Amino acid sequence: MLLFEFSSIRQYHASLQEGKTTCLQAVEHYLQRIAATRHLNAFIEVYADEALQKAKELDEKRKTGQATGKLHGIVIGLKDVICYKDHKVSASSNILRDFTSIYSATAVARLLAEEAIIIGNLNCDEFAMGSTNENSAYGKVLNAKDETRIPGGSSGGSAVAVQAGLCMVSLGSDTGGSVRQPADLCGIVGMKPGYGRISRYGLIAYASSFDQIGIFANNIPDIAHLLQVMAGPDEYDSTVSRKPVENYPALLQTDQKYRIAYLAEALDHPSLDPEIASSIKDLLEQLRQKGHQVEPVAFDLIDHIVPAYYVLTTAEASSNLSRFDGIKYGYRSTEKGIDLTELYKQSRSTGFGREVKRRIMLGTFVLSAGYYDAYFTRAQKVRKLLSDQTQLIFKDFDIILLPTTPSVAFRIGEKMDDPIAMYLADIYTVMANLVGIPAISLPLFTHSTGMPFGLQAMTNRFDELSLLRFSEQVMRR
């Protein structure tokens, strides 16, 4: 029997139809790969028996000639912040350890309706707070390219699962770069749709006005397939757009010439690795030679992006995470003889990790009576300025290009004692979340260290089609 191979959803579906492989073969292959790479710590829990049973059922259905779903037999991993009914979901936190979800996220329900196979849940930074996947109650995730380095975060397990061939595609969440940054550091594609394109129902909240479910894959068509299935209105989420969802996979191919803007301040920023800057500048010249309009635009707010992001997201986090108090569900302190207030303190102090507690305290501080106007109100004004300036750019351009990260993956533990340096790793990704636009990281380059890095592209709100089309062009170069 031939070894199982996967290169794309289209190739896999063709192999199924031609009888060259089966869903059962696919699941068995990925279970073997997961078992052989347990040390990477990408998966928290693997649904082996369930996935095998689902694969057998799908194979039987195909044999009878019944119509198959758009994601028939596609093996998918879920970040441990996305709810899947009757399965554990903990946000990689001790405060939710052993909690079983009583419903499925809308995105998950739509994948299952199109016959996807969920193979397990994936490690991440606790409550999606982190850029390295070192802040998990289940331990750190290793970068499969170099196991001494971080995979990025917070969706590190989701990125490594695709990078190491442990599933076909995976879901993550992106609040300030948590899909694009690990995709960049692991050398795969990671996309954050625009805010409101995919329902957040069933996504454990970090910062509700920033969070968005995102997708990891090895190519653009696979991203397009998942996006088309998951996107669209949802009665359970009032923030989801009712704009029509286009047939992204069918509309990908185009030779359109784009008006491309790049932020000169970003490419000349002192935090950016010189090799990354040089590679992106070379690519800009190649795009210009291919007939695209490529021009620098002034953007003097770049140094205000990260401070505004962390003020606003920590404020929302302090509010969202107040529900985890050890009373109705999750971890509860077992200390005897304490009153209710002390029970809250003990449960939250023990259940939450260091980084989550740091952000809750910062968020509580910026929302406090004496500092609300000085921090939170001012950060909201910066967000409005960013949104206005971004819309001005999109009046004249179709695409904005940026680096995804300022450096390649650094060593495990290298920045754990320097939270400011860690937060600055998000300098190029948080902009898209602040203004609610779609963004993608494309794996185009290799550093002299041997580590991958990519390019980030952004389009205007709800213009995911242009983003995918441009990305497909660039990936084909």
C-alpha cells in the first residue's frame, strides 16, 4: 500500500474519488505522526477512537455514492480555546482544566456539517495570552524546524500541528497576531479574517473586540476552503457581518495588478532584523517589475500601536476573565475555613498563570477610576486614529504590506523575563486587530539561521477575496 500523502484539499479529495486512499488511511497516518512527535507538545488531547470511527463512516458513505461535504474527510485540529461539544476545553489553563464544553462553536459546527474530522485539541498560551507558547498549563510547544526555538504564540500548537504534518489544517485564534506570528515562525500560511467575518460564538474570549478565529494551512486554496465554510451570519453572535460570503476557492485565480502600499516606517524600524527588511524590500521590487503599483506611505502612528493594543486588550481581558471565579465551573481552591472573597482570591491566584494574572492586573488598573481617562480613553482615541489613517490608505491602495514579525523564532526562554521585549514582538501584527481588517502571513523566505519567515499582507474590511487572490499570486512567484 502506498504511503499516505497530503498536499492540498483538492489533491486529497481527488485521491479519495480515485480510490487511491481512504479517510481511514488519512486518520491512521496522522495518529502515527502525532504519536511519533509527542515531544513537540502540540496536542493536549487526541480524539483517536472518535476520529477513526468518523473516518470509517465517511468511507462507507462515499462507497454508496452519496454526495459528500465540502470538507469530506479533512483532518483538522482545534486550538484549546474553541469549544467542541462533549470535549474538554481549558484555554490551556489550570482554572479550566477538565472542563467539558456543553456546546460547539459555530465555526466547529459548520466544519462538522461539511464532514470534517476533528482529530484533537491543540496547546496554546493560557487564555491566548502570549507570543511564544511558553505560558501553557500543559508546558511549552517546540518548533519542529528547530526544537530549541519557540513556535510563536498564542496558537503555537495549531501552527506546529500543520508545520509537522500532524493534521491537514488547523484552527487558531488571533487577538493581536496569534495566528499570523506563529505561522511566520513555523513557515506556514496563517490567516486572520476581518472582524465579524467568522462567528466568535464558542471561542473563549480574551478581548472581545479584537478576537477572531483564524486558519493555518500549507497553501492558499486550503485557507479559502475553510474560510468559505466557516464565514457568514450567525444568530448566536450579533457582531458577525451579514455581508455575503463569496466562493473563495472558485475565485482565487487572477492576474490582476494591485495597488500596493508598504509602510516605510515599518521596514526601517530599529526593531526589524536587517535580513527580513532586505528580503521584503527585494520582493517589493519584484512586484513592481511584474506591473503592480508599489509605493511607500507615511504612517507615523506605528510606535503607538503596541501600547494602545495592550491597554485595550488587557482592559477587556480583566472584564472577560472575571467569570472564572471557581464557583460554577473550573478550578476551586480546596482551602478550608475561608470566606467567599478569600475563595475567589485563592481560586484565581492558583488557577491562573503568571502572564494571565499580569494582564488581568494591568487591565484592572487602566479601567480604575483614577486612570480610566489617562489610559483607556486615550487608547481608544489612538484606535480611532489608526482606523481613520488605515481607511485613507485604502482609498488609494488595495493591499498593505508589512513584515509579520521583527525577527525569526528566538530561543526558548530567551525573553520570558522581559515582558516588554516579548510584547514588542507583536509590533507588526496588532494593527490589523485594532482596525478589524483581514490579514495573512505568507511563508516566502528563509533566514541565514535556517529559520523561515514571511510577509504580512492586509486588505480593507471584508475584502478577504482580494487578500486571498493576491496571496495566491505571491505564493506562485
